[in-house]
Amino acid sequence: MSSDTHAGSNVSLARRAWAIRRHALRMAEVQGQGYIGQALGVADVLATSYFHALTYDPKDPHWEGRDRFYLSIGHYAIALYAALIEAGILPENEIGTYGMDGSRMPMSGMAAYTPGMEITGGSLGHGLGIAVGAAFGLKRKKSAAFVYNMMSDGELGEGSTWEAVMAASSHQLDNLICIVDFNDQQADGPTTAALAKGDEAPKWAAFGWHAQEVDGNDLDALVQAFDTARDLPDPRPRVIVCKTQMCKGVPFLEEREITHFVRIEPSEWSRAIAHLDEQMPA
């Protein structure tokens, strides 16, 4: 399938990704700061996930036949909220409540609060293990649903991640697709200066996974990678390592050296949104 349009919709993936970035910026502006760099960077991956790959019912987020999307990285919640808003699972008029007491959109993702938030992430390195258990359970129930797990490159330094990698391979979980957001940023510096060196796909393949590496801001490449992962006939789990640009779409933020947690001056929010609006796809 081309990335020009989403099946059943005349809205392009580029427009979906643009909207996800805009929703995220509006939410972050409420708090004046946040993990907006990750949200802007991973918007293309989320657009491909929710408007090309995943099967779900926005009116019934708990529909048994749905594909599961697990967000291992709880601090990426703002990015997933933006995608859920664009998908019609969360209402857009709740954007102004982001991070406030009583909101269904707390700053770190929690399944008990938010429709469409499948798991409570945040303790890094745990999401893939949960996804392995869910994929195993769905196979035992003979479900056709897939489990997608989005994790960060920083989680590649967690031992629990590699235990889950081995378990998934051992159980031949061909209904499990892991998405690694490789943006090369951690709280204290580049990920490649720590344990993840940027050559991750061969490591996953060595553990028995079907591994792909792709430009995570190239929609056509993402569509092809997601289709390949889903249609692969081999009985093994699949991983897509997505190399993304932090703060993608807002050039003056892309140029900042440290973007793991971004503080933005009040006047810069309107500047960022205005830039996005100038670039709005058809």
C-alpha cells in the first residue's frame, strides 16, 4: 500500500503525522515543557501504526479482536495521546487538561486513566516482556490479532529487554512486532555513547528475530517495513528499528543540542505551531 492515503480514508499519512505533531505541541504548551522532542520525532511512526497497520475500533478501544499497541516508554505518553486524539479514541477538546489533576492524560502514561493506553509503561525495559506475554496468550486463544510494542533505544541497555527478546524467539511469536524508536538521545547524552551503538538490527536477528532498520521519518519506507513485518510467513517475531530525528518538523528545535526534555519559551510555542501550519500537507 502506498503511504499516500490510509485504507478507507482520503486523509494522507503525511497529514496524519502533521496533525499528531500539532496535537502534541498544543498539549506540551499547557505545561510549558515536556517530552515534545520524542513526540515530534516519532509522529511518522505513530501515523503509520494507527492509520496503516493497526486494526482497531475507535468507538470500542477494548474490542477483543483489536491489535494491541503497547507503549513501553511511559514518558512518550504525549505522543501516544496525540495519536489517540487523531484516531478519534480521545476527544480533542481534552488537550487543555494535559498533565493536570483529574485529567485522563497524565504526563506519564497509565492504562487505568486513558482509553487506548493498553499498559502502564515508564519502568524502562518492561514493555517488551509484557508484550511477549500478551502475544503468547493471544496465540493460545487462536486470535488473529497482532501485538505491537514501541520501545526506546535507551531500553536496549536493559537486561530485561533481551530476556524478552529470547523468550519471544523461543516461543516463535510471529504475532509480535517490536518498534524501536532510535533517536540517539537519553537524559544524560547520546544513546550511542552508552550501550546501544546503532547497529541493533543484526543483534535482534542473531536472537532469531526478523529485523529491519528504516528511516523513521520516511513514510513510504515505514509503510513498506510495517507491511513486510506483518506479512512475513516465517514463524518468528519481528522488529523494526526506526531511526528518527528528535523534534522533527520544527527546525529551530531540531537544532538544539539537548532535546530529551525540552523547555520552550512562551513565545516559541506559537512560533513552532505557526511553522507546522505553514508546512501542512494536503
